[in-house]
Amino acid sequence: MRELFVSDPKQRIAVLFSEVLKPGIADTLVWAGIILLHAATVPSLLAYMAGITDKLPSVDIILFMWASLLLFFIKAAIMRDMVNLITIGIGFSVQATLMALILFK
């Protein structure tokens, strides 16, 4: 990491953004995307379980969602990113539990 104590204020701001803020913002956006992917089918699954609707999300949407989450999980495992590993693992568990409750209803 370059020193934040450079004499030029413009350089200081550039270093601060490129080495501190930019990675943090990128990680936050990836984490939010993972949460949104997990939450994509939850409303329809809960509505089906409550008897509000008889429509389930289509299988292709669920397969694409799970495939993308699996790729995110593999990436997190390779990079040893524990926050994303835990987030995706919990999401897989919740999704599998909801599907099992529907299947064995």
C-alpha cells in the first residue's frame, strides 16, 4: 500500500480511493448482489407455502440462480473470502430448507 502521507492533496485522495475505498465498495456490491440473488425466490416460495398462490418460480430461473451462486461460492473459496462463503452457505441452507418444506408439505 502506498503511503497516504504524500504532499499533494490530489495524490492523497487518489491513493485513498484506489487502495482503500475502491476495494471496499466492490466487496460491498458483490455481497449485496449475493443477498439479492438469494432473496429472488423467497417471496414466491413463502407465498406458495402460505397458500396465497399456487405458482412456484420456474425451474430454469432457480437453476440459473443456483448456478450463479455456486460460481460465487467457488470464487469465494478460491480467494478464501470467509464473509461471502458464510453468506452463500447460509443462503443455500435457507433455500434448501424452503424447498424441502414445500416438497414434503
